Amino acid sequence: MSKKSKDKNRIVLGDSGYPVMHELFVPKAIFFTNGVGVHKDRLSSFELALRDAGIEKANLVTVSSIFPPQCREMSRKEGEKLIMPGQIVHCVMARQDTNEPNRLIAASIGLARPADKDKYGYLSEHHSYGETAKKAGDYAEDLAATMLGTTLGIEFDAEKAWSEREQVFRVEKTILKTRNIVQSAEGHPRGLWSTVIACGVFIF
């Protein structure tokens, strides 16, 4: 990456110690997080899931599925430090909940990044009942990879299982990587509300 590109993608901190908002409103970085919460109240179970994910102090705005060009991934620990309490934070979020005892729930985010960092990638969100964490995570990753693959003109059989299509994507030099983050849980045995979330959180 050139010095110019690095400077363009650098997160600039203001006097407050938090990032200065970019004039083009294009995220420079992203971090991924997940969480689960259990409570007798549905809303409170969601709040506890946000706390478990470390993003409860932000005012969250959910957005759709584009991974910006030149956007870099950072760790959850690094990303949490850049969020000010009360800040409006944009994220791609998958969320599921239940108050049915022992019902399996899952929320997952998939990511597909192009090899060319000047091109955009895709994020996908998937929330389900009755799926294991692996199945939900693979499905979200498949969604993101398929969206990117069709954008890049990669030919593949959409009816094939993800494990087969994944091999096609890995052979293609136009896709850098795919991955997912997932959170699953079983409904509380006493019927309390259980909420799971998975998020890609943007930093400007």
C-alpha cells in the first residue's frame, strides 16, 4: 500500500482522544464482536447482549452490506477504545431472540473481501432458529462471498453447498478472504428472554 493510501486510511484522533469524523463519511476501519444476554424483559436481554459485545455505550445505527474500499480490520479491544459514550455508531448487526425454553438461536455476520483493496466487499447478516453456530456462520459467509463473487463476475453453481463453492472462491485470485462471526444460544429453561447478536462495527 502506498504512503498516500495509508495516510488516507489513517484514523485521526482529535483533542478528545476519539476519532475525527471523515468528511466523506466512509469508514476507515471495522471490528467484529458478538454477545448474548438473558433477562425476564426482552429489551433488557438485548441490552445485556450489547454489554457482552462491548458496544452498549454507543447509539447504534444499523446499515447495509458494503465493506468499504481500503477499510482495515482491527481487534475488538482496539475498536472499543475508539467509541465515545453516547456516540452514534454505524454497524451491520444480526440479532435473534427467544423466550422459548431450549430453542436454539443464532446470529451471524459474514465478510467477503476482494483482493484489490480499492474495490468494495460485502458484509451479510443472518439470524436463525434451530441452527448450530457453525451452520449459521457458514451461511452468512456464503451469502457475503456469493454477493461479492457475482459482483466480480466469478462463475459458480449456486446450488452447490458452501464447502464446494468455498473452494472455487479460494482458487480465484480476485477474492482475498472470507470469514464470519457468530453467536448462538439455547433459550433459557425457565422461559426468560435470550438474545444473541453479531456485529461488524465501523470506525470513521
